Amino acid sequence: MPFVRALSESARARGFSALLPPSIIQTIGTARPAAPAALSTTLLFHPTPDVAYGFPNARRLARIESEYQEIEVWETSLLGRLFTLDGRPMTSVGDEFVYHECMTHPAALAHPAPKKALVLGGGDGGAARQLLRHPCIERIVVAELDAAVVDMARRFLGDVHQGALDDPRVELAIGDAARYVDHACEHFDLAVFDLTPPDSPAAGLYTPAFYTRLKRILTPQGAVSLHLGSPLYHGARIAALLAGLRERFAVVAPLCAHVPLYGSPWLMAIASDTLDAASLFSHDIDARLAERHIEGLRFYDAKLHSALFTLPHALRDTLGMHR
């Protein structure tokens, strides 16, 4: 069965509902907000068995069981609309810019002129939207496993993707991202791991073996941007993930930002054999933002750049970064 499903023009016009079974189409199509009293509940997340945080009086707007996972869309007073996969928080309208700007712009600005980007996962369109801010980007492939995620994003998360999924520079490749990498016949300047966390079914993509496969389709100046999880709750696991990256890439630069939806600081990293995003100075960032006419970012800028890569002493200890 092909790992990328080609869309006819009529299918594109109908959106990704053209790829979904009738039962799922009916479920999404008939999802409507009920009376607040009927749907109001406390939405809790559990990063570890003994920790919980969440949103009182959340309202569930839609829920489906796709071929791969449970997808839910919620409305909250603090972060607005958010969506979850198998009960885990993915993104919200209220703070998506923190995560998506950090996952894309530091790596894209470290590269002198990225033309092609591969987003692994990213069916909500947020990463693609940020990458499209760079006028040098000519092509983005969003390799999303689950067509139902894309369809839900189109219906409920317009403030996240803002039309990026329909931009002519963006190709949606529905299927296994690992298989896409193995069969790709082109090279990419950037790869963004906008996947579920490393302790999910996507775990196999956060391994040295997969990084070797990925490097086959990276340009010599290529860079990979990944999110690795919460160092507060999963420090040892993240230290192991960073060690795995260092086995395959000459330069691994961790960065950290607090993402409210995730209830914790969130560790990310940029890996490359040639580029060191952490070494850029604020004037370098200002110059490249100006050259590319990038304005209106809500979180990331030249003043913040160095701070993202400056990890506290205790965190460096946790991650084994002291020599």
C-alpha cells in the first residue's frame, strides 16, 4: 500500500475528508458544541503517575477514534481551543506560537538559505505556517501519519495553521513518516520532528538508527529540530536522547522554553553536522530576520535567542552536559 496518497483536484477541494472512512466523516461532520453544562468537565493531564494538571470547566467540542488514535478537541478559558491525541496535549491556540516558533525559526535562521523542509508529523499545520515565513523556503513536505488529524485541524484549528496546509509550497504526505524518509528521492535543508513525544508510538524515530536514515536525505548543511520532552519529569530519558543525537550529529544544541499547555519547561534540540544555532549572536538573528522580512513573531526574537540555549546549572547537571 503506498505510503503517500495522491489527491485528485476534487479530493483537494473536499479536504482530507476525502481520505477518511465514512464513519469518521460522520463523527466529525456532526460534532457540535453542546450546551456548556452538558460538556463542561475538568480536563486533566498526567505527565507522570503522581502528577496532574489541567483545565477546569473545559468543553469537549469533538472526539473521534481514527485508525491510529483517539483525537479530541477542547475549548478552555485559559488557552482557548486545544487538541489531544490519546489524552495527551498536542497544541493549543493560546500558546502554540511558543512551541512552533522555537521548533522552526532557530534552525531555519541558522541555515543561510533553506529551500526545502520536511516536517515529520505536524498535521495541525503550525510548523508549516512558521516555516512559510521564510521567503527562501520553496517546498515543505508535511509527512503526517493520520489524515484524521489534518481534517480535525482544518475544521477546528484554523488559528493554528492559518491556511498553511493549503499553501502551494506545502505538500501533505499522508502515511508513515519513517517510510517517507526511506523512499524519498530528494534532499532537505531542514527536518522538523513535530511528532508525538519520544515515549509514544513515535519512539522509533528518536533513535540513532533512524537519524542515520534521515541523514541520507539531508543536504550537507542540513539541520534537524526536535522536541524531547519535559526535563522536569523525564530528565534521564532526555539525557539518553541527547546522547543518541550526539552519536550521529557533530553539533547538538539543546534549547528550552516553557510551554504552558505542557505544564513544564520543554526541551528541544537542533542537530547538524555543520550548523550551530546556539553560536549565532543577536545581531546575526536581527540581520537574517530583516533580510527575510520576518515580522510579527510573538515569542522568538534576537534578544531571546541566546537565552533559549542557556540552560540552568541544575538542568545541565540533569542532562549530563557538564564535562
